[in-house]
Amino acid sequence: MIFKVLIVGNNLPLQTGFLSRASGDRVSCQMYNSIGLSLGVVRFDFQENASVVLQLWSIPYSQRMERLSQSFTKGHRAIILILRPDEIDDIPTIFNRLSLNRQTPLVIVIVGSVREAEAGSYQLDAFFESQLPVHAAQHIDEVMRFVAEGLISRSSQKNPLPMIVALNENECPIYEPIEHDTMKPPNSEEEVDEIRNIAVELGLRIVGDSCGIELNEGVAWVCMKTGIIQMEPGICRYCSHSCKRQSNICIVGTDSGWSSTEMGSRAILTIAKIYALSAGMLPSHVKKQIQRTTICTRFDPNPAIPIEEVPEEILLGFKETDSGTSLLEAAKERVKEGRLSKDVFSMLKKKLHNFETSHSY
């Protein structure tokens, strides 16, 4: 028996990380860098020779791709919803934007503690019109077995779905597949040396085979062997959470270029990427990729860092999240909970107001 199972949520790298861990080597991320879609396969063999194959679809979402995302959901038999504890309130929105049915067999995976999952379950009673049981899973395989058993269960009384599962964050790391160019070989040692010399002349930081370009949004690391760009978002420096991430930035050459030193096209493109990033000469779609790395629904300002030392661009980035909660609203809640002083809140409010005013002309 083959069942199509959706993996949805608010955080695409988190969804993809779950799918990758669940599927092992039976995963395809070829369409991740273009449209955000990833596919995987999980198989279970039960008693009486019953074999269940789960075809996993990690569904991306953006307003621009709303219809395409909805088309990916056709024919599904179950839903796995991957969320962090602070995203539980977004479940009705996720169901609405993908036109999902609440009666579909469902597992809500809370990447956090059992206590956080239990606290979140009470928020969902009204939406699901019943209280969902909460289970703790040590590994992703346990979650997938819950899904498989729910799909083949012929008795509604014995069916474990729907349910909420608490999963340790270490079992579900975020994952952003790197787009590999298999048509061209890596840059040669001679080409890497030439690229390194150019990077040094530009005053850039060199670490191993990568050079780092400091941007307002963070640090862009360019691998001098492959030309792959990974962005270390600056927002992580000022956050109290430890989940430091790297996001891939895609820059595609429109010309093969030329060189009097017989450098290959990949090496030429690598140099072009480094220069464009360091000089700020980037097309709009690349700028948007970089700007998106400053957005994080989990951003929680580190109390050890004075708020006046946090760049305005970092604070403003939080306001553009899909959660619908601005940084000021989140800060106001923390004041009510006693987690943030009124003085710091007032300073934050003034800082954001001044930044928005200076950029409104």
C-alpha cells in the first residue's frame, strides 16, 4: 500500500530536515532550490505481510506560489505538521492557506519538550473540536510508524491519529540542500590560488578554502573551490537561541565570461560572485534572498546584549515574518510575562521608530 503524506509547517528548512532524517538516502531535493519542494520515501513491513510505503512531500509555501503549493497537496492521505512551540497558534492559518481538511489523519510534531507540546495542545482544542493526545518520540522513525499505523488501522477506536508528538530538537535539525553543479569540475588548485589572491586584494577574510564577505545582513561565505555561497545570518548573533543556521544563496551566471589566464567558467563565476557581493552590485532577486535570511520566527533578543547594540536592520527583519507577530508585539508580551523590562521595551520602540522614520523618505 502506498500513501501520499504531506509535510507542512512554517519553516521550510525544518520541514526538509525532518523529511531528510525520515527518508535517509531515499530523498530527492532536486527541486528545493527552484521551488522549495522535496520528496522522500519511507517503508514499513507489518505482520501478515502488510507493507506500507509512505511517499513524503515537503510542501513549500509563499503567496507567490500559493496555487502551485495547493496543487502539490492533491491526493494526500495524511498530514505531518512540523512546528516549534511558538508557532502552534499558526496552525489554523497553515490549514487555511493550503486548503487542508482537519479530518485528514494528522500528526502534529512539536520540535521541543513534552511540556511545551502539552501546553500547546490546550490551544488546539477549539480548532480540532477535541483534545489531542500527546506522545513523546525519541526518534523520527517513531513518528513515521505512528503515521503508517494510523493509515492502515481499520478501527477508528484503535487509530492513534490525530495526535501531537514532542520531538527533541537534536533529532530534527534544519536542512537546506546545496545545489550541486555536476556538469563542471571544481576549481583547480591554481584557480583557487588566483581567486584567493583576488579576495585578499579586496580585503576579505580567508578561512580555509572559503572567503567571507561582511554584509549588513550577515556574512556571505563563498567556497573558492565550488563557488557555492552560504549566508550566516547576522540575526543569529543577537539571538538567545543556539540554532545557528546557514542559508544558501543562488547566483546564476548569465555569461560564461573570458579570461586571459585560461581560467575555467566556474572559476570566473566564483570571482564574479565574490566581487559582486563585496561591491554590493547584486541583482534584485539575489538581494531578496539575502534579506530573507534576516527573517526568523524564533528570533528572541539575547538579554546579555544591550538592545542599542542590535542593528536596526536585524530588529526590522523580525517584523516581516509569516507569524503575523511584530517584534514590538512579541516584546510587549514579554513585558507582561516579566521577561523584559519596561525600560528596554521603550528603548526598543524608540529605536524602531527612528529607523522607520529615517527610511520613509
